[in-house]
Amino acid sequence: MATPAKSEPEVPVIGQLVDGIDIPVVNERAVRASAGLLLLFGIVAVTTAALTGELQLLRVFGLTFLFDMSMRLFVGTRYTPSLVIGSLIVRRQRPEWVGAQQKRLAWIIGLVLALVSCTAMGFLGVSAEIQLALCSVCLSLLFIESAFGICVGCELQRRFSREKPQLCAGDTCTYVPPKRGERHTVP
């Protein structure tokens, strides 16, 4: 009698399975590095558009951002160019594993913003000021993620979802900061 072969666990599209963690996770350090890379490209594009009035680089940034968010959500985090480069940049650092579910929500927000921006730039032909404003919203979110490690999707899921996030960046899911005037203590 043949014994049934053990099946490998299904690899999630968003994130990866790590020993000792029972949910799909992503490396927060790589996510922040990729956000920084996208932010750098976006700042160059917005600055060029604002100073010269030439919007072509801004449109390329919008399409790049749209492509990147689409790759993260539909193809997989292992194949997204900015995440691959971000992972290479931080490869010598200890990974900070965070839940992939809340990152998924953040990336959906990014995808929607990119779709709105690209539609406004391409099909609707809105003014340069509106295009710059739309891209500035994306850049603001990228800055908050890369500089401060604050994930808007994580915060929204924590506040509004029935299923609370697990493994938040900076341990914000479970950490309770001290009251004003109290000292921080290390457990």
C-alpha cells in the first residue's frame, strides 16, 4: 500500500511562508526600500513636471507605479521589480516579517490611486496641476512608508476591518505606547 505523498503548502501570491509564522508575510525592510526607490523616481518626475511643464516623465512614473502595484497584487511579490531590488539592497539586514494581508490592502490603495492618476493623465487629459496633485498623493504615501515605516493600509485594516492585522511593522498591532509623561520600558 502506497502512502500518500505530502503536498507542499500552496505558495501565496502576496508574501511568503516562513517557518514559525502561520500567515503569509513580507519583509518590511524590502517593502520600505522599494517604496524609497519608487519615491525617488516620483520626486524626479514631479519636480521635472513642476519646473518645466513637461509631463512625459510624470506619465512614465504613473505607468511604472501602476505596473509595480499590479505586479505585487496579481503576479506575486517575488517577481515585482522594485521589491526584488529592495530585497537586494537590504539582504544583509535581518528581515522584519509583517503580515501580507495588510500590505495587500495598502497596495490596493496604491493601485487605485495609480489607475485614477493614469486615467486622468491619459484619457481625461486633466490639467497639469491636477496631475501633479494626484501624483503628490502617491508620493506622500510612499514617503510616509519609506521614511516613517507607517503603512496606511495597515492602519486602515487595524481601524476598520473585522479581521485585525497580525505582525504589524514596528509592532503597532500590539504595542501600547506609554501615556504622556511616562517613560518607555523595555520588557
